[in-house]
Amino acid sequence: MTLLITVFAAVAATLLWYRRKDDSMQFGFLSLMYWGAALMWTVDAVFEYAELGADYFAPEAADMLNDAFLGLSAVALGLVIWLVRLLIMDPKGSVRMALKKAA
């Protein structure tokens, strides 16, 4: 479930990056983060399949729920990291202008 959620997030971020030519919102960074997470979960799935065999495809409901929460947490953490980086880099100068108005 974690793999599925992160792959969906990676595809969505990649489509956002592909549609915007200037990459001012740094969707490329976001998509690379999610593709890295998807690669990590793929390696985890391969090793878990090697350990469990056919039982890998019949998880219990509690395990699926835990995996879903983990996947959603990974996606949320990726969004937080992306937003913090976006605020620090300030590609459009919005934060800088807001701070000048407040001062």
C-alpha cells in the first residue's frame, strides 16, 4: 500500500512538473523525492516478497491500514519538505515582498 500511494504521488508530481515549463514552483524536486520514495518501497517489496513468498499478496487488514497510514505520512512529509524548501528558496519573491511590507 505504501508503494502504491507513493507511486501515485510521484506520477501526480511528475505530471505537474511536466505541465509547467519554467519549474518555478520546483515540482521537479517534489517528483524526484516521491520517485525516490517509490524506489525505496519497491526494494522493500522485493525483499518482503522474497521472505514471505505467496503470503505477501494476502496481507491482513490491520497491516494494510498501517501501510496506508505510512504511505500517507510519507507523502505528507514530502509535501512539508517541499513547502519549506519553496519558502526558503522563494522563487517568485513573494515572501521577500511580504516581509518588506510588514517592516
